[in-house]
Amino acid sequence: MNKKTVFFDIDGTLLGDRNGRRFQVPESALRALDALRKNGHRIAICSGRQEAFIHKFFPGLFQSYVAQNGAHVVFDGETVVDRLLPTERIRGLISHFDSFGCSYVFVGKHHGWARNVPDRFFSQMEEIYGLPDFLVADWEPEQVESGMMDFIFETDEDFERCAGAFTGGMIVNRHPGGLTSDMSFPEWDKAKGIEAFLSHTGIPKEDTVAFGDGYNDITMMGAVGCAVAMGNAVDEVKEKADYVTSPIFEDGIERGLKHLELI
């Protein structure tokens, strides 16, 4: 068997909330990642999260990743793609989403620029982002260094009110039970990020695997040789997957890798 490059989503795949505690990584997942590397396979992240989050919660583990839903791609510590929204595009997005009354954040590597977000949400959102002093409330468009956006929907009614804003291939990944939802742009998403990763490295698609669970993982399922959906994945991801493993806290990563005979 050729050595594989295995991409892992983070939220709902490698990490989740359990027993009232945020950012829990199953021991079986860490055990499986270690076995995967010892067997000579490459591990990489493919997530809406940014590199600071990856290094904070998986210290020393991942040196390759497709971060921020494809806007930031790194291979063995070397930046391959670093796509930032131009200031004029940011101004246009502000005008567009403000017209629908959306609350949102331009997400960067170290900060998020919040707009129309009620003050009462800030502490909760800081916890969600998992990075200190992440949110910026007072800013101008030219200060923004962002490659992706998050949206805040307190209720389903909030989402329905803003749903018409997401056109032209924008993909909103709603986090079950959560306050925030991340958005992928059609010109760069997880699939485009993986394509850039493989183009740079010369790794053939058939030697790649991806594990995911959310709406922003749908395109990723078609960008790899073998797609695995977590048992807790949304139906649309399961439909695109080659295999459905068990949920995250039922040893989903370990069982999936064993099924593929990678560990």
C-alpha cells in the first residue's frame, strides 16, 4: 500500500464538546494519529480553524494543514497559499451583508473583526474561538486581514432572515447547538485548499483520505481519494462519503482508520 496523506477536520471530527467541557479530543483519536504516523502516513488538518488554534490544541502534532476553509495552506511548515480578502472586497461584503442585517466576523489568523455583533455575545464567542483577545470591535475595513467569515445566528429565525444573503456558491456551515457558523467562498474552500496542497507537493489524489462531518466538508469529500464521514456528520456529508465511521466520541477516528487498514 502507498503511504497516504490523511486530512482531518477539527470541530466534530477531532475535537468536540463533551460533558459540558469544550475542546475535548478523544484519547482514541490521539492514539490513532500516533499509530498513523508510525506507520509512515502523513497527517494534516483541513478545517475552518486557523493555525494559532491548531498549534494551541494540537501542539507539535500538525505541521501541514489547510486552514481557514482553504484560505491558508501550509505544507511541512511552509506557506503554500495565504489568501486575504482585498479591502474593496471587504467593503463590498460589508455592504451586502449589512443589507440583510447579518451579524458576522471577518476571521484572520490572530484576530476576528466583528460587525453588528451584540456585546452580550462577545465573551461566549471568545470561548468559541479559543484564542485570547481574538475579537476586535472597533475597526476600519483597511485594517482587516482576513480570508474567511463567520456568522452569528442566535436562533433559527435569525438564520432564515439572513439566508438570502448567501448566494453564488457561498457555503454556510452551521454548528449544531452553537452560536457561530463559518462560511466558505466558492473561489476558495476546503476542496480548493486540498487541490493547492496536492499541486504543491505532487501527492496524487488517490493517495489521500479525509475525515469530516460538517457542511463545509461536503466539497472536501470529492477532493480526496477516499472520503470518510463521522457518525455524527450531517446527512449531506454521509451521502458523499465512501465510508461512514462511528461518531467522534465513539472512537470514530480510530475505527475509521482501522477499517481502511491504515493502523
